[in-house]
Amino acid sequence: MQLTVNILGALTAGLCALLLLRAYTRVRKRLLLWCGLCFAGLKLSNLLLLADLYLVPDTNLYSHRLLITALSMLPMLYGLVFESERS
């Protein structure tokens, strides 16, 4: 059950990234780009979680997952702070 939830979380983050980046190519609103990049990083973090729990359970990738998650939040934070002023 936990594996299913983790896979669905990764798929959802990937779908959100895909839809946001596709909308950016149509509308060219930069906030969509920053949010799409954020969700792409969150998908990577979820995939790393799957690898940590199921592929290599003997190694601890917790700090790497936290780093990727924090770095993936930076584009959205940048977009919310600086790009919302332009809209």
C-alpha cells in the first residue's frame, strides 16, 4: 500500500510539472515556468524516495532528498516573489 501511495505521489508531481510547463509554452507567463520547475524537482525528490525505500534500503538518502526538495522550492519562491509583481 505504501509503495502505491509513493508511486502515485511521484506520478502526480510529474503530471503537475508537465501540465504547468505545457501551459507555459502556450501562454508564456513566467510564473508557470517557475512552478513547473518546482514540481519537476518534487518529482525527482519522490523518485529518490522510492529509490531510498525500495531499491537501496540499506543506504540513507534522507539528506539528499531534503536537499533536492529545498532546491526545487527555490524556483517557485523566486516566481512568487518577483514574477507576481510583473503580472
